[in-house]
Amino acid sequence: MEFPFEMQSENAAPLRILICLLYYLPHRTGLTLYVQQLAERLAARGHRVTVLCAHHSPETPLGESIENGVRVVRLWPLPVAISRGMILPGYPKALLRLIREHDVVSVHTPIMESALIALAARAAGRRVVVTHHGDLVLPAGLRNRIITALMLAFYRTLARTAPALVCHTLDYAQNSYYLSPYLEKVQVIPPFIDVPKPDPERVKELRRSWSPSGGPVIGFAGRFVEEKRPDLLIRALEVINRAFPDARIVFAGQHQIPYEAYWPRHQPLVDRYRDQLVFLGIVPSPQDMADFYAACDVLAPPSDTECFALVQVEAMLCRTPVVMTDTPGGRVPVQLTGMGKIVPRDDWKALGEGIVEVLSDRARFVRPAEEIERHFAVEETVRRYEELFRLYAVAAEERAARAGVVVAE
């Protein structure tokens, strides 16, 4: 989808951009890494970027700090949580102050404060650009149904007032219960995909560690939660073992999740296949993730729902093909690149058969990294965000006045 405006001049005034999300570094998910890329690359282009988020980790300073050129404001949370969310008593005051200091607001949803951001932006005369990273999907139960309904209502308050809703793919937007009512506002911008080169020696070391017998390594990158369906991948071993009895599944990501009982509920399944499973926990750095991908023969995200699943393209850039479930948005990387297979959702037998097919003729599914990169150019993504923010920022005359520049009549 093309933007309805022209490229801005290189000497246009820098923008003041406020980015709102719940978690920022060192929290490591696809969403937080995406926002880090966006914030730091915009700052490198000369824009003044502030991130407003929760102080979720003692590893980071409470209050304000400058990190890689980005001003980060972390607010103290109450020691109670609502599902994945955190309650931030100081959020309204900090939000109002920061919105007035900035030209445009970038919000990354889902976020509990979305309605508050909409009202504060309207009061301050600022526009909001929303980037939607996925519909909220929680396990069954009355409490989670109430949370889901409230979050959707908050989001709709924001979506009705926001002039633009960014999504990674049109496929996901058309099938999203969050985005589909507002398709006329949707702008499709490909996500950030930037992966270090794997270290060949480290890759060999990892493979020896995970699979001493030399059997194939199947990767899973993500949290051990219901929407990601890691249980399907473990069940698929019943099919995989017929062709590759010495296969191993390596899980990269948090598996003991405080807000879900999914891990303890599946302990009997984990115990049944314990000798074939490796749990790494949170992988600490992009280089470690690149080495993980390259050490796998195939990556297999068996999710029920995915906005995009950035890990797929990261794996592809490390020359690892993917077996992905047929989810809106999630199926797009394989469709674009041909580097893998798409299998039906919620079907562990089909998942296992797809993995066996890729492992049996892996070379057929591998594409050159240059071919993958053509679909996901980082600088093009930054440029399109920059233009979108400039379109909806406060008037050029007001920005120039702040910088002390006289605008010609």
C-alpha cells in the first residue's frame, strides 16, 4: 500500500517522536526488538525519540536515561499484574507531559493504556500513529474474557481517533478482529529484519551439544504459551521419529510463564519426550539467536495465531527453512520467499509430515540470503515510518518555531 504523499526533503526539520509501549529492553520479544530498531534508527537520522514504558527489570534505571541515542522513560509499576500487563500509577501525568513535548505519538498495541493515550493526544492536539503487533489472545476463562473485552474497547477508542494503523501485512489486517473494521486506515509496512552473521564454529558447537548423535535439530523460538502451541511440535515427534528417531527439538525462549499455566499443564507431554527436548530459556543477544537459527535444520512455529512471526525471516536469513502453520500474517514469509512449507493449524500430524518433508530434502527449500533481504529492507521500513510520522506531526511552522527557524511565507 503506497503512502499518499511525497518524499520529504533531507533538510526537513527533525521530528520529536514519542513511542508508547509496555515493555522495552531488556525485555526480549519480537515487539520490543522491533521498537528498539525503530527508535534507534530514527534517532540516528537526527530525530528526538522518547520511549515511555514500564520499569519491569532491576537491570535498568528507574526514570529517565539515554540509551543508544534514545531517551527512555521507565515508570514504576505496582507489584501486581493484570495478565501480561502492569499497572503504572504515574502514567497519566507522565503521558500528558511527554505528549506536549513531542510532535507525534507512535503507539504499539496491544497496550492497556491505549484509550488514555487517545484522550491525552486529543487534548494536546497531537496525532497518533498505531502499529499493531497482534490481536490479544488469552487462554479460556471468565477473567481472561473480561480482560480481552476491555482491551478491545480501549483499542477501539484509539483506532477511531488515529489517522493511520500500521500492520506488517494486509493478510493479517484483513483477518484481524482489531484491524478489519478500520481497513481504510491501514498502512502496510514490512517489519524490521536485521540478523548478525552466524558464527560457524559456534554453530558446530551448539549442534554437538544439542544432538550428540548427529540427528536433525528442529527449532522453536518464542514463549511456551497457548497461542504459540509448542505442544503441537512436541506431539509431532510421533510422526518425525518414524523417519528421524534421533531428532531433537530445541526451544529458545521463556518456558515458565507466570501469567499462564500452559507449561505445568503440559509436563506429562514434556516428560514423555524429555530425551529429545532441549530448553534454552531466554537467548540473550542477537548474535546468540543467529547462531541458534543456523544450528537448526528447520524452524517450526506451530502457532494458532501470528501477526507475522519475525523469527521466520530471521531463520531464513541464517539459511534455515521454516515449517509454518497456515495463519493469516504468519504464512506470508513462506509465501513470499518459498523457503519452507505451510501446514494446517492445530494438526500435529500435518506439522510432523511437513517437518519430515523439509528435513528429507532440505536443499530444495533453502534460498540465498540476498533473495530474502529483497523483501525486507530495513532502511526502506525506517523511511516509510519517517514519512508517516512527518505527515501526521504538528504543523511545520510550529516545529520550525521550536527550532528557532523562520518559515517563509
